[in-house]
Amino acid sequence: MVNTRLPFTLPEYHQRLEAVRRSMQTQGIDILIVTNPSNMHWITGYDGWSFYVHQAVIVSLTDEPVWWGRPMDAVGAEKTTWLAGDSIYSYPDDFVQNPEKHAYVHLCGVLKDKGWDQRRIGVEMDNYYFTAACLETLRAEIAGVAVVDATSVVTWQRSVKSEAEIEYMRRAARIVEATHARIREVTRPGLRKNELVAEIYHAALMGADGYGGDYSAIVPLTPSGRDAAAAHLTWDDRELVKGEGTFFEIAGCYKRYHCPSSRTVFLGTPPKEMLNAQDAVLEGLEAGMAVARPGNTCGEIAEAFFGVLRKYGVEKTSRAGYSVGLSYPPDWGEHTMSIRPGDRSVLRANMVFHFMPAIWTPEWGLEITETMRITDEGGPECLANVPRELCVKE
Amino acid sequence: MVNTRLPFTLPEYHQRLEAVRRSMQTQGIDILIVTNPSNMHWITGYDGWSFYVHQAVIVSLTDEPVWWGRPMDAVGAEKTTWLAGDSIYSYPDDFVQNPEKHAYVHLCGVLKDKGWDQRRIGVEMDNYYFTAACLETLRAEIAGVAVVDATSVVTWQRSVKSEAEIEYMRRAARIVEATHARIREVTRPGLRKNELVAEIYHAALMGADGYGGDYSAIVPLTPSGRDAAAAHLTWDDRELVKGEGTFFEIAGCYKRYHCPSSRTVFLGTPPKEMLNAQDAVLEGLEAGMAVARPGNTCGEIAEAFFGVLRKYGVEKTSRAGYSVGLSYPPDWGEHTMSIRPGDRSVLRANMVFHFMPAIWTPEWGLEITETMRITDEGGPECLANVPRELCVKE
């Protein structure tokens, strides 16, 4: 019985699994413990806000993958994945957040039952959901276990998107367009920031073109004035005031696929330094996009962009973007390629990047960003169509 | 210069720090690397959606704590913490999500500079934000490092709330009351689930009594019908239909403090098994609360509750609650005490629990929950006042 709510076709899932297995073989991995929720979803379709307890998908080179987690979430695995029921394993509920017993003791039992404990086991060493305690438990339960760092095995397979994935990201783009339109409409002096964010969420979840919005992997970042010097402050309930800019770092999200897009609104008259930075960013975006084509590298996009910034005398020490697509909290980036000098990752068609040349100074922040798809037809495609210029309102 | 946006007074922060240090001394820890964002916030006031990159607060027994993170977030640390500027350290941006260099190489440099590398170092082994790679890097960079599991050192200090924290949780309670009122108002057949969730977010962020809503550490969980058999499914864009129940597991959030509260709405006529389960849950809640007083244990609450369930012939294999308060995604639970048989944690006044006796069957789910404060005046105080009974609508 095919699960009719799967977001992609079964052949697409099978292709993904084969790609993962090829990568495992290249890296000498027999058994892969996948804990990154985006990777779990990409391979099996598994969806749910259950990543706050230990769970995993275990991939071998031959057998059907195993889903492993909490009993109440095994029900979710039956409903959302393409796996057969006998591939779904769960641990007794008293392993949940119990200081006296770690869930990986149970996971190691599953590995032993399957005869997988003596194989070379790949783990996602630097993923949020594979804690140090997971590794320590693995080592304590399986003497001499051969562990390989596999943080990037699945994430890299996700970097070139399928047509179906691109379609979801385009729907997310329609959603972020509608959300920015709402922001431009309602932002005004005297509006409390939490009220503004309420409007952002409402627009993003209502969706666009009949496609409902999903939750974004990062909440809206919307700092104003000098607070916008800090990249990742969230909102409070103070009123917006005249004479301040506010950047809106948001994403549309459709079925876990993101289209991030940042814009800045200024209430009153922007300082000339901000307008100079805007000129630099707009020209820098174009310069970066001009070299964003298959065969070039992420580093080359960065060099082109930072060259323009230097010409304008604008300083920026952080990276200018990263690959995006499917994601779960706490990050919508894929943790593979970055748009920064020296990143030698080679661009291919249907890679998608959040080109994110934000400028933060001690006095203000300016964000004008684009999510762009690398194409075979020359330049990249900006997924969302939102006016780039600073929105100036009284 | 005192940071005027700190959510608590400086003396309260100093008391917290002293409590953490006493616990460190008891456990033989000289240096504590705090990575749990809630713990970082509780000790220093640090706030921001930056936990998707490596960051920490480092506590010694004598010196002012150190904030360590990304440069753009160091700006946020200056704005949100009570720490002096020279206690804020940052690493070059190319340590961010760079497969070739881990940020903890830099952290170890800080430990060495401070002369802290040869001390006994506590780390939060089972926190999302202390990955296996953090531990491996620590061991690779500091030969023979003495590492102690300190997952619970700060979390346990947070379990008894101050009056100021209780006040924030009461504001969160007003917010969740307003949100449930909106849910009861708008839920109807034909409404798309994403539209309903848009209303939930709007109400939760608008806040109550003039206090704006903050983002909750878990998104609204709102599955309907047979999907409500799975505890942690999130929403889609299908219409609500008659003959199905929907549970709403949500929280009000004010300045990162949560008041979770779940209720269930049924469109049409609920099945009699659900009504029987409701009777069991309502009586079980009362039975649990009757023993929820200082000196008793979490396990005793669970025994009282599960005794009632058995009487009604209702099965539940998962825990029935956990301590709550301050939190960041992906979980609003504190990961200390659980309301489950055998949990010997002793209740004290101003501990707060999400008493969460959810019933999931293959056909439906029913959630009626209370966030309760343990008091010295006999029974617990339910922070939110929301009608408990199933809301039945046509």
C-alpha cells in the first residue's frame, strides 16, 4: 500500500536511497545512522515535530532502512514514510529524557539484533540531533565500535534539487512574496513589533496560490534601529519608531522546503551610509549572480560580490550565503556549501543558494537577499520576485 | 552600565550564578561549558536565534562567565547580557559550518588562553547544541582533557522558579487562554488547517493584557481524526471535516517562558470511547493534582493519575508530564523531572509542570493538559484557566 501523503514519488525516494548508498560505499560506511531530521525526511518522508527526542533512520547497503524512535512517533512514521511496518522500531517511553537511561542503549540493541554492530558505522557527528552522549553511549555499548564521521553524507546528496523539489521551493517563493507584501503594507510607526510579527506569521501560513504555508526552520528575524546591528535578535513588544530601519529575514515554507528572502524597511529618511551600502549590495548581488553558473565555484560568487563591496568601501567579514532547500529547525541552511572566499564547491544546475549579503554596522542593519537556483541557461533564477530596494515609508 | 533590557534583576542573575557554582563544586567541576540556549539565557540573559551555530557560555568558579560565539552574535551578547564587553569572545566567521574547521578548535584556544584547559571541564553531553563533534574536537585539541557530564547541572537549578519567573509564566498563561479562545471561535468544518494555524499564531503573538507573545519552543501540534493518533504531526493545508476531533497542543510564550496547554475540539458527535477517555483524564488530572504538593514525588503524581486510567480501562504507556519554564526550540520541557511511575524527584514549591495526560488511540487523540505550579498552600495552581471539557461543535 503506497502512502498517499508522501510529498514525492516512490521512484524519487528510491533514487535518493541509491545515491546515499553510493556515497556510503565511497566512504567505506556499511551502516549509516541518520539523525538530521531533514535527512531522515529526505530519505523516508518521515515528518513530525519529534526531533526533540532521540530518533534516527538507519541505512544499510542492502536492507530497507529502519526508522527508530519513540512509540508515539512510530505511529507518525507509519503515516508519513514509505517504509514497511516491520522496518519501524521503537523504544520504551521511559527512555525519554531519563537521566538514568539513554535511548542509544536501545538503539545499540537494534544494531546488535540486525548484526550491524560490528560493521563500520557512519554517524552525523556535527548534527544537533546526534549529541555527544549518543556517541559515548554507542562506544560504551559496542566495544571497539568503528565509527566514521558521516555528517555530510546525506546533506551533499540533497544539494542538487529534483524538479519536484524546485516546484515546492517555487511555491515557497510565492508565499514569501505575499509575506513581504504584507510587511510593506502594515509596517508603520506605532505598530508594536509582536503585532507586526503576528501579521508575518498570518500571511506566511495562509500561503499563496492555494498552497498553505508550513513552519519555517527559523522564526522571523526583525530587529530595528541599533538592534539591527545584531544579526539574530528576535522580536519584542515595543513600538516601531520613526527614524529607524527594520530588516525582515524571513522565508516562505511549503512542505518543509524554504525560500528565504530578506528585505529592509526604513521609517523616515535613511542615513546616507545605509543608501551607500544599499548601492553596494545591489551591485554586488548582480556581480555575484553574473558568475553563479555551473562549473564556477561558490568562492567565485563571493569574490565577485566582495570585490564590489570593497569598491564602495563597505566592510563585511561574514559569509554571503549558503545552500538551502528542505529543512527543520534550528536552521534553514543545508550545512554544505557557503558563499565565502575560498569555498571550492563547484556549482551545478538546480543547486539553490540563499545569496545573503547582509550588512551589519554598529548603527543599523541592511538585508537584501535572494534565493537563487543555478541553471543551465546562463544566469541563475531568483525564485522570489520582491522589489529589492529599501522600502522607505513615513 | 546596567543593560536595561535584561528580563531579570542583576541580583537574580548573581544568585543563579552562585547556585550553578555550588552545583559545580558538588560535582567536582572547575569549568562548565554551557551550550543549552535556555541555560545560557538563564545565566547571562543572552537571547537570539543564533543557536544554530556553535556558541557557549563558559562558567568558572571565580571569574565572570565568558560568552563565546560568532562575531555577529557577539553584538547580540553585548545588547542582551549583563556581561562586561571583555567577557565576550568570538571566533572568525569562516569557522561557521565549514567542514574543514570546527569552531571548537577556537573554543579550545580560549580555554588555553584562560588557563582552563587542564581543569575538570563539565559539558552538556546530551544537549542538542553539544554535538558529538564538539566532544571529539575538545579531546583532539586538549590532550588528556578531563571531561565530566554536566547535562543536568544548570537545568536542575532552573526547576524552582523565582517570583519574577512565575510572573512571566502567568503572562504566558493569559496568552494561551486567548489563543484557545480563538481556536474555539474559528474551528469549523471547511476551514483549512493552515488557516487555523495562522489564527493560532496571530492570537499567540498579539499576546494578552498588553504583553506581546514570543515564539514558542514547539510549533502548534494540531492533528485531526486518525492523524491525531500520531502525537507530533504538524499541520497541512487540508480542510477540517465533520466527524473528527482535533487536539491543539500549544503554549503561550512570554519572554521565552512557556505555559503549555492542550485542548481538544470535536466537530460533530464524539465517539463514546473518546468520552470515556475524557472522563478518565479529567478525573485522573484531579487525582494527580491532589497529590502534587511539596514533599511528594513526581512518581506519586503519576501513580495517582494512572490508577484512575486503569479504573476506566484506558491504556497509556507514555509519561504524563514534565517540568517546564524557560525554553528555546526544539523542546519546551526542561529535561529534568518527568511525571512517570518511578520518578523519585521530590516536589518543591514553585516547581512548574506540564501535566500532560494525553491519550492516543489508533482512531483518535485526546489532549487535555494543565500547566501547574506546586505551592505551599495545599494544592497546585493551574496557571491557565481554559475550560477543560472537549469543545464539541457542529
